Amino acid sequence: MTGEPQLTGSARRQVLLVRARAEAVRRTRVRVPVLLIASDRRWAGLVPSQRVRLTARLTVPRHGELLAAAAVVRGPPQVLGPPSRVQRAAEEVRAKLRQAVAGLPDDQRSVLPGMVVGDTSRLDAGLAEDFRTAGLSHLLVVSGANLAIVIGAVLGLCRLLGVGRRRAPFIAAVAVIAFVLVARPEPSVLRAAVMGMIGLLALVSGRERQGLPALCAAVLLLVLADPSLARSYGFALSVVATAGLLVLAPPWRRRLRRRMPGPLADALAVAAAAQVAVAPLLVMLSGELGVVSIAANLLAAPAVAPATLLGALAAMVAFAEPALARLVAWPAGLAVGWIIWIARTAADLPYATIAWSGGALGACTLLVAGAATLVILRWRVARLIGTAVTAGVLIAVIGLRVTAPGWPPQGWALIVCDVGQGDGLVLAAGRERAVVVDAGPEPRLMDGCLRRLGVRAVPMLVLTHPHADHVNGVGGVRRDRKVGMVLTTSRSTGRESRLIGGLQVGAAVPGQQWMVGDLRLSVLAPAEGPRLSAADDGTTINNASIVLVARRPGFSALLAGDVETEAQRALAANVPPVDVLKVAHHGSRSQDPAFVAAAHAAISVISVGRGNDYGHPASATLALLRRGGGRIYRTDQNGDVAVVRAARGVLAVTRR
């Protein structure tokens, strides 16, 4: 085993992903990387460096990963021996850290191990999304910042103890090696460790450290040792951020020191340089541009070193005196609490991120925009023009926000949230209460939609089927809200269980009815059948979706999940006429005309992401809906879509 087991399933049906190196297949000797997919919970207790024998079905890896095979494991591991002494010690340190922080509040208890050793096993998905939105997610992985703190602390301690300048770097090198083993040799950790070692070598040799050559040497050594790093976005982000600190930060620091105190200039230059350097890569990955990240990093910076050092000290003290370790962890928790508050506050700000073109085009346009900004800043006339244009745009935006009608519209019954390529629906169920049907692919988008609606309680959360674009945003639904029961498909794989821990869960059965205030929910599907598995194809899982009819006075809707043609055809005879149809499967081609005709909806809403790779909605589906005579709304074009009860029937109001 070369990595820790990563839990992706549930207590009812655990699914673990394990990075490993195959050394023999039957009697043939090999030495290749593989990914193990195991369901037996006994895999969860294994540690990197352990050797195991197993029986598995080998499949071709997806997504072009540098793996020889993906292995679907049958049964428990046959352990051939204990982990190495080094890995046993590393696991014990991580366990002691978890023990030391056990008395802290939940959020602090989950974030502090991530900041110290990269252990994010207890991190809430919604909080992780807030860190990403605020531009602070780099704090949750071990990287150059952690190594710099460790090296600085060790060298400072050596100086206090009178250790000579020649011997101190060797002690720091031992500390770096120990830290890397405890944190696990992830790409960012290896890059930081190699670069730190090169820097220490320069210190021992008495030569002035040259940061950029050290970074280049680190990259060359690591890619030669592990060519798969050349395909790692995390590794690329780490390298580019460090390059920004080495190339951009020094001249910016000198300029800023002319206008502000030195410490503030240093902190601002470092935060700005790192964010500017990684912005093109982040845009390429996410299609979003962070606006608040520089300010968030600047405010969080003073708390990072105390949290890291005190957390590491607590782990060490826990070996001798657990009670004292919890006392040491308390101020570390305070520092982490400040960072968490910064992350959540920044993520809640309007326009914390702004939409941008994704992929290579987005990165290129951002670079062009950056070059244009540089020209404007250097040329006085252009600077005046740019200032005037920016001021005009700001005035126009503020004016539009002030004069625009409020959201949501009065008397709304259903909101189809714009959550990208996924589903996230909200049914009004009383003052500040709503039933949520699916949660979209990202917690931030679902949380934003619910915040705009003023929803503070969710009596029922319906997860139609266990696909990521319907369940991964559950953390956003749960954030700062009381969630009652969760209704899942009776054939679920259990994938959503990791997101709904601690909540009451029920399985949907045809004929069930639920009353939430004056809202009545009736279950049409799925029919009973075998439980889904990770090996089932997308169509099979889609056809196991929950299909609901929602009714309240003056409003009715058919919420069709992602059911495709076969399941729609089987349901068509049971579909009642409704006011609103939530078109199944994001408007794909898999639509049964009889199913759509039976709904006879005046309004059809398609929840779909702009520029998605699936071609949704299909032109044939749009033509089918037009023939039905109803009005069609799409979240990729209209944003959030509200359905409002009117004097005669219902009408749709769009946010965009």
C-alpha cells in the first residue's frame, strides 16, 4: 500500500479507495501502480507500507490516470505483515494529534489536523467549500508554508540552545524528513521537502540561497523520480505559487514598503504574489475568479504559524501527558477558529467569486486581462481612463442592485436553483422553511440559493439518486440549517450516506405521501428492485431516481429526477396532469413522449449547466416540449427559476 484508504461510501456499504503498488499478479512479477476499490471495512485500518494479498477484478483505469489497473477487490485483505516502523510511528503521531484536539469544537477539531499534517478525514464538505471559495484551501494540505514554519522553528530553537550554524541545518533536515513521513509524501509535501533540503544544503555550504534555482531543481528531481507529478494539478499549483513568491513578491514588497509599514507590506506582497501566480490555473480548473482571496489570506496569515506549531506540539506532548496536550491544543484551536471565521465570512460575501471562462481559453483571457491591467497601471492617461470606466461600472452595478426587484418573488411555490450541471430544487413549506429536492454538485451554490430564499430549516431533504451532481452539495443544505429527515431511493448505493451522517434517513416507496405544512409530496417511483452497485452504469442509476408529485393549493409539479426513457415509459400511465414539469435528466435525449404528454405542464424547467459537455438540453427534447405548448425555462440561460402561484394558474419568474 502506498496511500491511506480513502472512505467514499457509508457505514452500510463502505467503499474505500486505496493507492497501491502491484508486485505480483498470480505468479508474474510486476511493479506497477494500481487503485484498489474495496468494500470490506477491514481495509480501512491498514497503513501505507503494509503488504497484502487480495483477489480482485481488474478493469481499465478511467480519466487517463497513470495506473496499470483499477482493481475491484473481493473480500478482506490478507495482510502479509505489519507496516514499517516509520509508518507505524507516523500513524501513531496522527492518532495522538486527533486525541489532543478531541476537546475542541467540531470545526476546529476537523481543521487543525489538516493544517498540521494534512489529515482532513473529519472535515465537513461545506466548510471545505468555504475554504476553497475564500482562497484558503491551501491551508488544509501540507505544503511549503508548513515546511517553512517547521524549518524556521527548528533553526530558531537551535540558535537558542547554542547549536552551531553548521550543525543546525542537519537537525532541521531530520525534522523535515520526520514531518514528511507523518504528513505522508503527497506531491506538494515532496516538492516543499526537496526544495527545503536544497535550501538547507545552500545554508550548510555557506552560499547565499537562490530560491528560483532551488525550485527548478526540486521540480526536475521530483518529476524524474515520479513522472505522474507532471499530470498533477495540485503539484502544478504548488510550484506556480512558490514561483510567484520568489519572482513577484520581492519587487512588490519593496514598492509597498514605501507606502506602508514593513510587516504589512511583506504580508500583502506574499498573499498577492501567490494568488496572482495561481489565478490562471485556478480559472482553468474551476471557471471562477476569486475576488476576496488576497484579503482572506492576509487576515488569516497571523494565525497560521501559531496553529501549526501549537498543533504539532500538542501531538508530541500527547505521547507523555494527554491532558496537557489538550491544554496545548486549546490556543491552537483559537487560532484555527479565527481562520475558520475568515473563510466563512469571505465565502458569504457577494461576488466572492465571479464567473470566468474555464479551460485554456479562460487562462489565456485572464493573462490578456492581466497584461492590459499592467499597461493601464504604467501609463498615466490609460490609468485615468481605466479609473473612470471602473467607477462607472461600479455605479451601474450598485444602481441595478438597488433598483432591481427583490428575490425571491412574493408567493413563490418552487425554486429551481441554478447549481450548474445538476439539480437543486426548493419547495416552499412555510415561513423560512422549505423541502429541498437534490442538492446540486457544489455546496456553495446550493447554500447560496437557500440563503437568497431565507430558508433556515429543511424539514425534508430528498436525494433522488446517488450521482454527484445531485448529492455533493448536501453540505450547503446543512450549513447553519436544521435538517429533518432525508429521503433516498430505496435502491441507493449508499454514496450519499457520508454526507448525511447523523440525520434520520428513510427510503422512498411508491405510494408514500408526506405532508409538510400545506405541501403534499407523493412518491411515484422507483419500484422495488435490486440494490445498486458502483459497477452499475449511469442509466441504471438514473432509472432508480425518486419521482415525486408535489401539490399545494393552486400549485402542482412533477419532479422527475434523472429517469430516462425506459423508466418514464413504465410510469407514464401513473403520471397526473400538473402545472410544472421539472424535465428529467437535464433535458437529455432520453425522454418518453407519453410521459411528457401525461404531465401536460404549462411550464417546463430544465436544470442544466452552461456549456456542459453532454449537449444538454438536447434539441429533440426542446422540440418535444415546444410541441406540448408549454413555456420552457432553463437555468443555464435564466438563472434561478421561481414558480409563483397567480390568480389564474402559475407563472414563472427568472432571476436573470
